[in-house]
Amino acid sequence: MIGAALNPRQFFEQDRRAVEIVTTHFNTITPENVLKWALVQPEPERYDFKAADRFVEFGEKRGMFIVGHTLVWHNQTPAWVFQDAKGNALDRESLLQRLREHIFTVVGRYKGRIKGWDVVNEALNQDGSMRQSAWFKIIGEDYLAKAFEFAHEADPSAELYYNDYDLELPAKRAGAVALLKKLKKSGVPVHAVGLQNHNLMDWPSAADEDATIGAFAALGLKVNITELDVDVLPRTTKPGADYPVDAPVTPQLNPYVDHLPDTMQLALAKRYAELFQVYEKHRNEIDRVTFWGVGDGDSWLNNWPMKGRTNYPLLFDRYGRVKPALAAIMSTASAP
């Protein structure tokens, strides 16, 4: 399956150009934000499913495989989730109950309709250790197991995923392999690992990607490429830095204000072909490749790691035109 992450203008069908692209070229969709906790349950006892319902209806109308993103994350989760009525930190059992209620409400609403869920997102640090999130500090490491168990109970037919970035880093990959091996040994219903693949032009290498996919496939897990894009601009942070940069946008950091030069278009196409050759090698282990956005103008990379830059990380440009990268990807495809 080949997918795209959608924003509200697209699944509310206001951006007609993007709707046509998605309908023509993709068969699975993921929401950028509308199923994250802060948007779907902004306050205690109050859920807002208006946008999420439209997202699901958009996919159903087109017969698409619909992915839910994401149930448990350290970001875009309101502070009240971890606090009692007086603003004090919740105890373990109260937070587990709150987590269960949220998952049962959200997953239960779309039971049998959303086919796969990013249950836990980004639980690891870059060195492979557990991220010291509020989930971890209050509940403990087994918050992951509990989240997967709750999601499976809410919809036993749904595929359940662990999703993270920079798993091509050897230390982080080793931590993820150990974590997922432990979960599987305990009988936790995790079905696949999502490799976000927010890539640079020169990182990760094809060998890194190959080794990473192979490491998770060896655990008996499927592998999904979940948030694919390629940053063509100069970076000021190491791969996967977990913070934005508050710095002025200079011509050196924003070199392609008006268009991407032909030389860079061809370099981007070559980079995508390199990645898809690895995916093709592992086609029996990979169920899905999802791009994080439809066209260049939609991409979060226009504002990350600093705001106000013009990036070109996807297969379609700001006017909905196909870029050379699409043909380069198609050239790597094996016969069905």
C-alpha cells in the first residue's frame, strides 16, 4: 500500500487539487493531527470527533486502508491528562484508567473502520533508552503493554503498531529491538513497527535502512514506512533532533525560495529511488509506505527545524505537479 498523511483541508475536500492526487495515487491514508489526544479529547469528559469522522468518511468513500495516528504520545497530550482536579500528578492506577477510557472511546468509535493504529509513538530516546515522559514516570515501562492491550480489547481486528523516528541509528534501533522483543515475549499484541523515515539527502544510508528493516523483520514483525519525506535543505541539527531551532532564516539555510533547481530535483529523485530499492528488497516484510503529506506546500518541513523556509520533500510540488521523484520510484517497482 502507498499512502499519504492528510490535513483537514484535504479530507474536508476543500483542497480539490490534493483530493484528486490522493484519490488517483494513494490507497491508504493517515491523519496528520486530528486523532491526537489534544484534538480529539481537549478537555476531560469532552471529545470532538467532527474532523476525525470526516477523515474516516473520506477514506471509506474511496475504499482506502485507514490508519489512526496516534493514541499515546508525549507530545500533543494536554497537561490535564496527567493531573487530578487539583492539578497534582495522578497516581498510576488513575492514569491507567484514564488511558483505558480514552483508547476505548476513540478506538471503539471506529471499530472495524480504522484498520490500523499507531498505538504508541516515540517512546525511546536517541540512545535507545526509555523516554522519561509523563506516561513512563507515572505508570512505568509497562504503559506500552497496557496501551496495546487496551487497543486490542477495544478492536480485536485492528492492526497495532509501534511508531518511531531515527531507528536507523544503531543505539536507538537496538533499544527498539529489545523493547519489541520483550513486548512480544510477554504476549503483547503488537503487529508491526513503523519507521518514520523523515530522511535527509545523505542519511540514513541504504545499508542503514536495509539493516533496520531486517532487524525488525527478524522479530516476526511487519514493517511500515509511516512518515516518509526527504529534507533537501541544509540542516542545523543532527538527524531527528527533538526540538525546533529559533534562528533567523538566512539565504544559506533557505536556498531555494522560488523553485528547486533541476540538479536538486534529479538528486532528490535519485535519493527516493535508492530508498525504494531497499523497500522493494523487503517487499515481503513491508505492508505500507506512507508519505508525510501530499504536496510540498503541505509539508511540516517548511517550518522545521526553523520556521519560514521553503522545502521540497515530497513527490508533488506546490501546484500539484508530478516531480521526477515519482518516475524514479516507479522504475524500482518489481512486476506484481
